[in-house]
Amino acid sequence: MELPLVVGVDGSEPSLTAVDWAADEAARHGLPLRLVYASLWERYEGGAPSYDPEHRSEEARLRDVVASAAERARRRDPALRVCTEVLPEDAVSALLQEGQSAAVMVTGSRGRGELKGLLLGSVSLSVAARAYCPVIVVRGDRAGLAGTHERILLGVGDPASTTEAVRFAFREAEARDCVLDVVRAWRRPAYVPTDHCSPAGIPVRLHEQRASLVLDALLRGPAGDHPGVRVRPATAEGPARTVLLKRSAAADLVIIGARRTKGHLGLQLGRVGHTLLHHADCPVAIVPQHQ
């Protein structure tokens, strides 16, 4: 069974930007596109029965929103397979459930009713931090959204939470026929014991070499599976969130992994993920690694 690319829709400008981006992404990968609007309109209407005219008008409005979004996606690519769904649930719960049978989940940076000053909406953050499938939050500047840089940025953190993200990044770079920049950040130790027998600089070079070895080990298998992908591995000194945020200005998508522990109900997203979701200059993909 072919899993769809699911988009959370609510009619807001960020969600329509996400629909445009997702339509291109679905066409690129040959995936069906599923547009979902989740709203507790029944609760807001005070539990009104289905024959209540106001109840019907609110549901009809939601269906108009997803129908308009579907037409927008089809105009972008007439060959795209599009279906829609309106669900009487809260948005986070509905999208997390949809993620159980989605290839990828796409959301806008914030939704209808959320303050324009917000860098990231609560729904997008909750879904990105808890979803079973990869989640892409569509945000960034015009160049990043348009994909004009022709490069993907993959941040390599803990190998135990990154292998799925590496595979995802190779598939994405192959579909886009673009460069894959892979970065492993490393930190200079705060304290290095004095060893008069060792040449100066060896401890620092050792940490950089370890970062390179991690990259080599993680990339070897996927690179063999995708020989056409142009990979540019690099190490960089500094906090990972700072390194990746700066490099996101020259990328069309930044990808990181996130560990998902079974039975954990809270947000499972580290500081790097939080920083990128709030501030990156391009869309951000959070790829879960299930433990």
C-alpha cells in the first residue's frame, strides 16, 4: 500500500504555503497527497445535532477550505492524486493519528488564530516533536521555500538517532537531483590535561577526527545505495544548533533526526530541533528514530 504525503490544512496563509510546498514534494516523489482539516467544531457549537443549520454551515465551511486547498494543489500539478478529509478532532491528535499511516507529514509554521508574531505554532511544534513519521514544517525565506539553492542540509547528531534521517536525506537529494551537504558539529573540550609529551593541538584534532569518523560510518551504506547523490561531508566546530542554523540560509531543506522512545507521551525534541523549527531559513524535516 502506497502511503500518502499528509498536509495539515486550516485555510491560513502558512498552511496554504505548506500546501504549495507539499504538492511539489508529492509530485517529486510520486506520492498521493492527503489534505486534512481537523477542528472541534462540534464542541464549539455546544454539541449541536447534525440537523442544526449553524452546525452544518461550520462543517461546510471547513470542507470548502480543504476543497479550495485541493484545487490549489491540482493547479500546481494536474497529475497529482489528491484526497481531502475533515475530522471533528483537535488538530494535534488528528495529525498524530494520520502520521501513523503517512509517508511524510507536512505542516505550516503556524495556524489560523495563532498570533502573527509567533515564530512557530503550537500544533506544528507538537506534531514535529511526537509524530511517528517524518514531519516537515514549511518555513523560511523566499529562496528556501522555492528550492533555488539546489542543496539539502543534513545535520548528524547522535548516531543512535540519526540513521533514519540519513536515509531520508539521501532519498530526498536523489529525488531533487541536488547536492547533499552533511555536517557533524563538534566541540572543543572545555579542559584538556597538560601533556608535555604531546604536540600542541592534538586533543583538538582528535575531536575533529572523531567527528569525521562518525560521518564516514553513517554515510557509507546509504552512499552505496544512492551512488548518484553528490555528497559533501563536513565537520564544523561549535554548537550544532548554531552551525546548522547558519547553514540553513543556503539550503532548501534542513534534516535532523529525533529519537522516539516507546511509551513516552511528551515532546521528544532537543534544543537543535527547537532552534531550527523556530528560526531556520528553509523548511525543516524532523525524522524520528524509533527505539
